Amino acid sequence: MLEGRDLRCELLGSDALGQSIGRCITNEGELGALVVKAGAALDCPSQSGGRFASLESARARELITLGEECR
């Protein structure tokens, strides 16, 4: 998915559990959005504020269960 693409990552802070939160951006957009759009992940609203929810596929919602930290 990232082969041949530039990638820039930055730390944004940490969540309530003390885990680091960051984002990575390619020349095609934010990596989180690309992974959700590809059906390989679901939006984690507690970390993204729901920015990627509209990119989720119905199939991904059937197959993937969000962890408690994302609810």
C-alpha cells in the first residue's frame, strides 16, 4: 500500500490509556483514511473523532470488531 510513496508521521499526543496517538500522511492522504477505505480497518472514533467513519465498508463492519479503546 505504501510502496513508492512518501510518508510523513507525527505524534499528536496520547490517549486516556497513555498510548501514543499519531498520524501518517502520504501523497495520497492520511494513512488511516486509506486503510479504512481499503476495508482493512474501521474508524476508531475515540482517536479520530469519527473522521473516517464514512469511509468504512459494510463488509469491514461485518468482519472487524472494534476494541473497547475505540468506543
